Amino acid sequence: MREPYREILVVDLLGGIGDLVMLLPAVHGLALRNPGASLRVLTHEPGAALLRGDPAVARVLIPRHGGAGAEREAVAEALAARRPDLAITTTRYDGIPDLLTASGARCVTDLWRRPPPDEPVGERYLRILVAEGLLRPEDALARPAVRLTPAEIAYGESALARRLPAVTPAGTARPPVVLVTDAGMDVKRWPAGRWRELATLLARRGHPLLTPDAPPKRAGAAHPAFGPEVAALPRCGLRGLAACFAALARRGGVVVGGDTGPLRVAAAAGAATVGLFGPTWARRYGIGASAGPGGAVDLQGQPGCPHRRPTAITEQPCWWTAECPLSPAGAACMTDIGVSSVARAVTRLCVDSPARHPADDA
């Protein structure tokens, strides 16, 4: 057996919360296989918050500014501050792999390596690290997990309880459902009208409904105007939201959302999820393959779209502009996902994950 690495630097500067969540099993696996190592992670806000307080991570680093070259500068500063003996990166732009290699550390600078279209991203990371001898085969079965403190868990329980209606004496209330309507990118957005239809249908079936506090309005971003049947979770930051999702999981609840960071955070906190996938290919970016105990259903809109590129999504004609070659009215793939399909997925997950009282996990 090789000696454990003592200084480990993990670089994930792809920019998305979901990108970091998919890397969490690799971070935790490296910490497990190198006990006592000082493991630093260089990443972006707001995802960086997910690692603060994580016992596997000695320090979380972020770029000092948002201008051109900030990421490369941040890597150079991390190397100068403390030379790693192992460096791992998902980030391949701006000469960052060469910068890491020049440090003299053992490096894995390509966690992609011509990926097949149907291999989940997070699983590919793990398999490559196993092939490199940095993880063991059993580590490839790990799933993303956000590690919360006892205080955060208590906060999530309290915050969720304050927004849920009291359960009737007969206990007829169904598990709660959180609707994550924001998608970060317009091309991933499910139509606002569909969200309202879904809320009406689920409320009629007895599900208490919640949504994250309304995000700042962006030009051109249409958010559904829900009625009083949908309560807003408190504005609490990413770790607070993860704590609310963990509390939801203990009640057998479900989170519905597009291919976004908050949905992946929900799964990593243990909640069941229904993912609405359009421009991204669910067999590669879906949550189902890496779902935790809550389970997951990934719904793919327009599976036969000729313009989708599962391993090169940023090169799709719709990606940056949200202008769909198949429909002048917006992303045909997102519109293709029907309300009834989503409602059926929620029902299925609620049956598979019955509600349990938080004390059951004590």
C-alpha cells in the first residue's frame, strides 16, 4: 500500500452548484483514503458553502475576484501557499491543468476522458480515480452527501415545521413537496403555467407545498406566481436550504425541479427528487443513478431531439440563447414534460418513501 498523500488540492471551477455536488463523493473518498491529509478545495461561491463545516475538508478556497483570469490566479495562489503532493481538477480551461502539473504534484487533470453519453458524470469521476489507484472499487458506489452539523439539522427541522400545516388528528396530510422553479438558465426552465398547474393538482391531493424564497428577479426570467397554497421557505443560504431538505426527507417529502444545483443539493441531503431534464441528457446528468435513500425519478423531455449533444451540452444551439430550433415558443424539450407525468412521479416516490418522524432517526 502506498503512503497516504498529505497535501491534497481539489479544483472545481466549473461554476455551478450542481457541478460541485457531483464531485462530493470524490472529495469524500480522497479524504477517506488519505487519513490525516490536509484536503483543500478551490471552487466558486455559492457552492463553496456546501463544504464549509465538512469534516473532510481542511480549507475552502475561492477566487478573490470575478474578473478575467481570476480562476487561474486562484490556482497559482493555492499552489504558492502550500504545495500539494496530489492535485485533482475537473477544470480544463485557461491552462489550469498545466499549472497544476508544473507544481510537481501527482496530478489527475482530466476527469472526463472522452466520456460515453450514458455514463453519469459523478460516477465517471469515481471510476477514473479508482483506475488511477487513488480510490478503492467500493468507493465508486458512493453517493453525494452534504454533511450538516447538529445545529443545522435542528434549524432545518424548526424552519420546515413553522411552514407546514399541523397534521390532522387522522394523519391524512400527504408528504410535503418543495417546488424549485428557478433554473439558473432559461433553457432549463419549465413553463410557469406548468408549475401553477402542478401546484394546484398536488394541493388538491393533500400535499403541503413549499418553494424556496423567491430568487432575485432577472431580466426575462418568468417565475410562477403561486397562490396561498404554496408556502415560502425562509431565505437561509445554501446550507440552510440543505438542512430544510434534510428535514423534508425525514418526512418522506419530495423536491421537484429542473437540472439545477438546488435539486442536487436536495438529493445530497437525502430527499427524494423529481428532475425535469430537457437540454441536458438525463442518463448523463440525471440524479437517479446517484440518488440517496429518498430515491429519484428523472423525466426527459424530447428524448429524440436531434440537436442535443449529451457530452458537449454547451455546443448545443439552444444552450446560451434558449432559442429552440424546434419551437419559436421556447425550449420544446422542457415543454414536452407534462404535469401529469410529474405528479405521477411524485406519487410514486411518496409511496416508496413514507413519512417518518424526525425522532425516528435519532
